[in-house]
Amino acid sequence: MANKNKKNRKGIVFSTNPDFEYNYQDDQESTEALPAQQQKLRVFIDRKQRKGKEVTLVTGFSGAEDELKDLGKLLKTKCGVGGSVKEGEIIIQGNQRDKVVQILLAEGYTQTKKSGG
């Protein structure tokens, strides 16, 4: 049975220092949002662990999780396909690499490049 009152202290179990104060910094706040022109996004096709199906992956985004989800939603809408946002990557169904690169360049992500073969 899980303890509902469990404190979220990553790596700290016990301290013998009587003056010790635990300062927890959330990981989401530590990611600094870069302007669209400075984001180095890479777009490539992936077939691994997907039963041979192709997906388009967009990696390299640095910023808030909400901004990443909004960008993923925009790409899925413009391409007319499904997809998801997981672990800092945008996953678009199918081979949409050329279309995604053009959309990102139009949105102001000027350092976007195709990656892979």
C-alpha cells in the first residue's frame, strides 16, 4: 500500500546536520525557454520498436512542457495525422519529415534541420 503522505525528496533520505534545510527545486522550472530562433530542433524518421511503422520525431526542444504540447498539437493539426508528446519529443505518425520542417521554419524555428538518412 502506498504512503499518501510521502514527501518528494529526490535522493535525500536522512541528514545528521541539525541546521540542514532541504530545498527542492522542481525540474520543470529549471528548463529555460529559448526563443524560437535559437531552438535547435532535429526532425527525423524512426522505425525502431514500432513494428515497422514510420513516425516522425522532433527532438531538441527546450522550454516549458505546455509550449511543447502546443507545438505538437500545431504540427499534428497541420499534417492532418495523429501523434503524441512524450519525454520531450514530438511524435507524428507517418513519414511527414519534409512537411514538419517546412511548418517549423514558417513558425520561426530557423535552426530546424532534417536528421538521419
